[in-house]
Amino acid sequence: MPYNIGTQDDPILIYAKASGPFVDCSIRCETRADFLAAAVYAELMYQDADGAYQQANGVQIDEVAPMVITLGTYDEEGNEVTPPVIDTRHHVNFRLSGSALTNEDEFGVLKWQKWAMAWTFGGSPDTDKNANEDALKLYGVSLIDPDTISSPTRTWAGDN
């Protein structure tokens, strides 16, 4: 079930998962460059004086390799019978904690909730999805409903 950042009477459901003092999200985009541009815009990352990308305080990022959607099949000798189906788009899981959850904009709105609401209200359904995933796409980046990911590839330290 999506995470409610609104109230019980006026819910605002976003594709994220709360786990103790953390909020976890999964996204995908066509390329790593697309991810980096979106991460800088959302203040998940920044470029240091040397131009290297760094994670912002309270942000943990796990860039996932291309995803195997369907395993290939092989005969007794190891020859490929059916090739695997691979999604080569750039997949990323990120975890927010501490200051990443408490930073506010000039109007007192939590920054992470502001961009999550942008996806909720401004995103369109991602029609190029894997399996039964639901995702909203905004500016070429898809925020995936974590409850619809059939085989998550990341377990954060301390999760069960």
C-alpha cells in the first residue's frame, strides 16, 4: 500500500515505503545521466568542487544493475535455448533518513514530500513496466510502487 503523507481524512498516497526512521523509494530511468540529473534536482545528490557526484546527508543510494525480468533457459550442455529478458534501464533504490526527511523549502514544506507529491499529482502511469509493477513517470523518471515489485533486489542493512 502506498505511503500516506497526508492525513487520515485527506490522504496523499505516494509510492514509498516507511521502515522505522527511514523512507525507501525505487525509481528507474533510461540512463544513469537521467538519474543523476533528477537526483541533483531533488537534492538527493550534489556535485562537489571536483565535479564528482556525492550523496546528500541522510541519503543512501543503491544503483542497481540491469534487471533480469525472465531467466534464460539452457540445455544439459549449457547452451542457451531461450535468452533471458533484461531491462537495461537504470534502476535505483534510495533510502532517506535524518536531515533528508526534515529539510524544508522556503514555505516550510518538507522537500522530499514536495517531489513525491509532484510524482503523485503530475506523473502519468508508466506503461513500459515490468511484471505487475505500478509506477508514475515524471520527467523521464519512474517512481515505482514498492508493493508491486515482485522480486526486490535490495535489502537494506537492518531490514527483515
